[in-house]
Amino acid sequence: MSRRDLTGAVDFSVLDHTTGGDDAVSEEILGLFVQQAEVWSPLLDIREDGWRDAVHTLRGTAAGIGARHLAEVCAVAEAAEKADAPPLLDRVRDALDAALADVAAWRHELMLRSLRA
């Protein structure tokens, strides 16, 4: 993974604005995003009682790092009736995967920057 692997699923300028360009803080926030994804992604299934809580939480963490598309699909899924949610949760999982791939590439970039410093 490297910067060239970025897909645009995450607009890291949002994170950079939030952190004031502090790479250490960015790394910490991205690590927390990955942890949140690990905790909540198993609940992205309507058979789980917490599926709506999962998309709500992921929506907030996605917005905080600049994963706009993920935040948007989470908002749609959160507002949906349970019967309509399965394909929407598929979109959430797909958007989460894309965001996580960009986060991995960006964290790699942050690691390389720290080595150069």
C-alpha cells in the first residue's frame, strides 16, 4: 500500500484540517477509525439487533476522517426500514472496504513520512 493506491474513498484534507496537519494525531485518529470498523462491521447485518447503531457510529467516524461516501451510505441505511436495509448494508460494507483500503494506504504514507523526518 502506498499513496498511489488511494482511490479517493477518503478525502484526507478533511482529516488534515481537523488535525492541523499533525501526522501523529492523524495516525491516532485513523487507528481509531480502523478499530471502530472492526467493532461495528460484524453488526452490518439485519439479523443483528445493533445494525442501526453500527451504521450510525460508522457514519460519524467516516465523516470525521473525510470518508463522505461511506457517511452518506450509512445515513441512507440508518434511515431505512428493516425490510429495505439488506442491499443498503451491502453498500455500507463496500464503502467501508474502500475507505479502509484508503486508510491503509494513507497510514503507510504517514509511516514513510515519519521515517524521513
